[in-house]
Amino acid sequence: MKRLRLNRLAQWIRSTRIGFLACLLFWVWAKTIFGYFVDFSLGLNDPLQYTLLLLNPLGTGIIFLSLGLYPKHARRGYLIGVIVYILSTLLLLANVLYYREFSDFLTINTVLGVSKVSQGLGASSLSMVKPHDIIYVIDIVLVALAYFSYSIWNIWRYIHNEPLRWPHFGLTLDTRQLPFHFPQAVTVFGIALFGLIMAVSEMNRPQLLTRTFDRNYIVKYLGLAPFTVYDAAKTAQNNQVRAQADSSNLDPVLQHTRSHYAAPNASYFGTAKGKNVIIIHLESFQQFLIGQKIDGQEVTPFLNSLIKEKDTLSFSNFFHQVSLGKTSDAENMLETSTFGIANGSLFSSLGTENTFEGAPAILNQRAGYT
């Protein structure tokens, strides 16, 4: 009986368009869940969050794959389903690789600015790939290889005046007309499911989209595809605001900063006047290394000696303020006192249209430093 049911399921997938698209939906869901639990750290805290995480790939997956039900020509419907499936897989894989390096998700600004930071990334990108990543693309690779092999074979058959043949993998194009309004009903069901997930998420995490400080929350509750769409909308909105901005918008900002001016501490201000300035900027350095010993040997003896000096000021309790730019945001903050932005690297997003004045230039202009 069990084998009979499996045979019927396989026949339904192979011989009907809705079955084929449902199969693609299952694999999109399975790959996404695999990525959630293996490659992302989303901070799940309760059964409701686990439930929403398991459901959120289905809502948008149904909406996008239902597009394959609309064309009257069966081949176009199958092609749309395959395109949606490949794009979903590529979006997932790109976020997996990006998350390993930056512990964050791809934004539209990051994608648009990839040409500015792509030089020299080849080797580091390969180092981020792990063996289990083959799970994300193995089906697409196998199908592509099969078609490539059949293409070579068909060239040989064409040369020898033999009829061409193409792989069908047991699929039969379903040319039957779908019931009227059935595609719309599937799309509406997907929208309703996504709406339900959105409503429950908003109850569990109020102001989910309006008070966003951690992208993990959006992906955890709504999924990767909704996050990408949401980020695209926010990026377009920010670009529109930036395009309409003028110098008068600075007036309330300047007024606020002047009314909240905090005078420097007289005990410290100006004490280094006329001294040489040497900056040691370390990548990914952690406070726990200061004073740390391994087998009796100091890990950072030179830095330890600096901190022990009586004239040294050392601050161990602070919060980092970098955003998606990570290292580049830290460099901008060190040189120009500018904070990171929420939708990409500050410099790659705004550097081509703006001039940043750094500390070396200011010291040169005001105190003759070189």
C-alpha cells in the first residue's frame, strides 16, 4: 500500500504541472530549512519561532511558483517554475556564503556595490565554500550536466542525419487546461499563508519591520525572499529621499547638535598637542587578548607594555558601532568619525558621491601635521 502511494505521488509529479511545481516547492523549502539550521544563527527562542521558521519558506514559495500555473502553454509554465527555483537557490547560496564572512544577510546595496569591492575577492570567496554546500546546487548541476551531455550527443546525431532526442527525466508535459481561476486561487492561498505568518510574527515581535536593528529577526520570522523584497523597497525609498534632499535639511541637524553640545573634559583636552600621532589599527582584535598568557608567555607583550604606562588611557567597556561594512566602516569611523549605515558599507554606498575629510587632513590643515 505504501509503495502504491509513492508510485502515485511520483506519477503525479511527473505527469502534472501542479505536481512538478509542488515538487520544486518542496525542494526550495528543504534547502532553505537546511540553510536555516546549518549555516545561519537565527537565535530561536521558543516553539512559536521554530514553527514560523518552518513555515516561512512556503508562503513566498507558493506565491512565486504559482506564476508557473498562469501560462496556457505548458512549456512556458514549466520554464517559469524552473527559473523561480534556480533564482531561489542562488539567493539562498549567496546569502549562505555572505553570512559566513559577515554574519549578516545580503542587501540590495551590497549587491549593487559588489563591483567596487570585488577585486581580490576570488581566493577569499573560495575559502568560504564548504563541502556541504553541494547540497544547495547538486540537483541543478546534475540536470545541467545531463542537458550538456545530450547536447553533445545531439550534435553527433545531427552530423549523422539521425533524429534529435532530448532528456525528459521521466517528465510528461501537462498540456491540459487548468480549471478556471485555479492559478489565482493558489496565489491567493500563498498570500494568505504569508499574511498569517506576518500577523503572528508581528504579535510575537511588535514593530518587526518598522523597528529593524537586526536582520536576523526579519529572516527568522518572514524568510529570505521577503527580507530581500523588503530591503529592495527600503533601498528605493532611501534613494528617493536622498535624491530629494537639499542643504536646508541640515538646519535642524545643526540646531540639534549645537543645542546638545557637550564640552570636552578640560583635564584631557589638548594634552597631546604638538605630539606625534601613531595609530595601530588591528583587524578583528579582541579585548580578552590583552594580558592573556599561554604556557606562561604573553600573547601581546608590546600592547601590554603600552597599557601599563602611567600616561596611558585604556577603555575596555565599549560597544562597536560598525554596520554592514565591518572593516571598512571601522576605518571610516577611525579616520572621519562617521557611523556605519544600515543598508550597506558606508564608503561603497556613499563614497563615490561624497568627500570624506579624515583626521590626517584636519591635522594638516589646523596644526601643520604631515
